[in-house]
Amino acid sequence: MAQARIGNLDLLRFCAALAVVFYHLMFRGAAADGYSPLIFAGADVARYGFLGVSCFFVMSGFVIAYSAEGRGLVAFAAARASRLYPAFLVCMTITALAGLVLAQPGSRFAPSLPSYIANLTMLAPAFGQPFMDGAYWSIVLEIMFYGWVALFIALGLFQRRMLILVTGWLAIGLLNEVFLQSGVLRILLVTQYAGHFSIGILLYRLFRRNWTVSAADATVALAAAALLGLGEYNSMRTMEDHFGFEGSIGLTLLVLAVAIAAVVTAVRMPWPILPASLSAALGGISYPLYLLHQHIGYLVFQHLADTIDTWLLLTIAIAALVALSFVIWRFIERPAIPALRSFLMRLGDKALLYATSSIARWRVARP
């Protein structure tokens, strides 16, 4: 993939992150649980910012399928772990410190030592603890997606049987979302968002085949679109039950269709929309901004709502979060990612060599 296409996707990733920021800070904080005391006139528009996460999943399907190309299990796993964990560790720790300083004792935002330790795994609910920030739920689904891709890379099936694997995943997803509605399957097999990831994978497949669409591609794409629509409908109903979200499924699907078209355009466009350095910075900012913005934003609003104009406070909060995200990306992530990736690859190669030799010895020793 040319650098221009990577840069264009980075720009879309930043736009999706900003959409989620506006959704949480302008709509959800006041609509649910009284997390934010601020009421914004534009909340009816900002509430559709939840679709930024949906866009992340589509882009992730494309990018992960691309990153798996030509990579073995160790290289893929090392690349994904080094991309996710450094920023997560720093941002989760900053969020915990903000909670210690600003949150009322016993509130949702006040961290405990057990919750901090559980969050170090990125899978806090598995240990009976809440996420340090509620936005982390999507990271768990990303990790599950990466895990399945890693498994099929190890089996040598991901590239060779991509369409069959996607078809099976969509079939399970439709079965669960329509009939079973199992919460376990929604986590382990990411069934609610399988359509989103699958569309991204299909876009990668078409990209690699010079945008030649076969009948099989079109059929699977229709199934993915159906599951995507069902997943969004279920998501909206959940939000409606929890905090009175009254959105239009038609408008939701229209926004997503435009977003998917933007992904296709970004990938097909042979020239960069922005200078490469700026695109890289925006893409780099996106992940820490997503990790930092929600609970820290609510805490700032709770403390300063009575002293600063509402819109000015929102502007200052977002600008500060973007600046902090830039610092984390530039001075922590950029040096940490290659170092951690190199370490994990050496560790993985040794583990793989040990496992291979152990299996060989066991085969020789069998009677």
C-alpha cells in the first residue's frame, strides 16, 4: 500500500476519533448516569458520533488484513501487541491518576488498586473489575478479532481461505444476532460487529484484486451489510434502553455508507490529502485520544462547569486532550513501538523454536 493511502486512512481515523469524542462529551455524559453537568445544543447531532467506533472496526478489518499479508504468527502478534499496549498503559495510568486527584471517593471515576491491576491486562471485566474508562470496551473486541486472525495465520488459512472464513463468520454472526443473542458469542466471536470487520476485510480483498468484484464477493458483501445493519440496530436499541437514545437507523446506515465510501476513496486515491507528516501525526494521535477523552473529560466538566463558559470549556478540554495525545504518540509510542515489537519477535521466535523442538522430541520418544 502506498504511503499516500496510509496517510489518507490516518486522516479518516482521526475524524472517527473526534466523532467519538463529541459523542461522549456532548451527548452521552449528560444523557446517561449524570456523568457530565453540561448540556449542549448540538447534542442531537453529536449523538451520532458513536458511529466513529463502527468506522474504526471497518478500517481495522482492512488494515489488519493488509498487515497480515506476508507475515507469520510471531510477526503479526508482535506488531499488534506493540501497537496497542504502550499507549494503552500510559493512557490508562493517566486516567487512573486523574481519577485519584479529581473524582469523589466511591464514584465510578475513582480507581482502586485491584481495578488498576486488572486493567493492566486490557481485559478488566474478565477479572470482575470495571474498565478504567468505559471506552475500552471496543479494544477488547479488537483484541478478539486479532486473536482469530492470528489463529488462522498460524494455520496458514487466513490469506488462502479468506472468503470462506469471512462467510463462516458472517453465518455465525447472523445466527447469533437474529436467534441466539448469546453475550458470550458477541464477545468471543465479535458477532455484533462481524459485519463491520468483514466489510473491511472484503475491501482489502478487492484492493488486492484490483477492485475486480466476483459474484461470490458481492454475495458475501451483502451478507456483511445485512449483519452490519443488524448490529447497528441492536446497538441503538441498547443505547435507547440505557440512556434514551432516540436515533434513526436509516440515518445511521446512511452515515456508515458514506464512511465506507470514504474508506474506499482513501485507499484508491493515489495521492495524499494532507502532507505525510501531518497525516502520520493525526493517525498517531487518534488512539491515545480515544483512550483518554471520556472519563477525564467528564471529570474536568464536573470541576469547571460553573466557572467557564460551556462551549469554551469543551474547546479547551478537547484541545488539551489532543495536545496530550500528541505528546504520548510522539515521545512515548514512537520510540516504544519498534523496541517492543523487536523484543516480542525475539521472544516469540524463541518460544516457537522451543515448542517445535519439544514436539519433535515428543514424536521421537513415542513408542
